[in-house]
Amino acid sequence: MAAPSEKKKLSDWIRSYSTSLATIDHEVLDNIPQRIIKTSLDEIPTMDVMARAIAGLKDDKAPGGDGIPAEVWKHRGDNLFS
């Protein structure tokens, strides 16, 4: 007996996994415990908190999403907040 074609294998794989992985069991979702919501994270950080965070940044690392390296924040941070 000849081996199934690659197209048939792919078709079978898609059919099998699209049905088994797409099933959502809402009972399982309802049993996931709710995590505590930290509303304190909504507050604007104080200058003291910002200064401590900047002081804790490591030099010679890739910049974050803002593209500003830690060294700039450390050496010119006070001017950037003014």
C-alpha cells in the first residue's frame, strides 16, 4: 500500500488539530481563580520612586522600548523630568 501523499497528511493534520485545539471549555475557564487586581499600579509614580528605579538600571544594556539607554536616564534624568 502506498504512503499517503503529503497533501493528504496535511489535510488530515489540519482537520485533527483545528477541531481538538479550537474547543473552549467554559467550565474550566470558570474554575480559574481570579487574581488580585493591584489598583496601586494605576497611580502616577513619585519622583522618589522614579529616581530609585533609574538608579537601579544597569549600564551597558540594550535600551528599552523608548530607545533611551540607561546611561542617559542616570546622567541626565533630572533634566528630563523638568
